Amino acid sequence: KGFGFIKDDDSEQEYFVHASGLIDEVRENDQVSFDLQEGRKGLNAVNVKVI
């Protein structure tokens, strides 16, 4: 697909993530760390790494 969403367990907020923002290969339900960056439509997850 090339994109998806990451849900923050603490805030329940969902953030858009594009494949270019991934450092590691991520699968559904993986625990990840990420940074937030302002995008055109709000905050995007970038530098996404499996923890």
C-alpha cells in the first residue's frame, strides 16, 4: 500500500505514516517508536522503528 496509520496506545491518537517514514519493516500490531513531524494534513509519524 505504501502508507498506513499508527495508533498511540497512551493517547489513542492515530498518526499517518508513509512508507518513506519507516526505518524498519513494520507489521500490524508491532510495537514501534516514532517521531512526529508536521505534514500537510496534521502530524505524521516518521523515523518509525520496531522496539
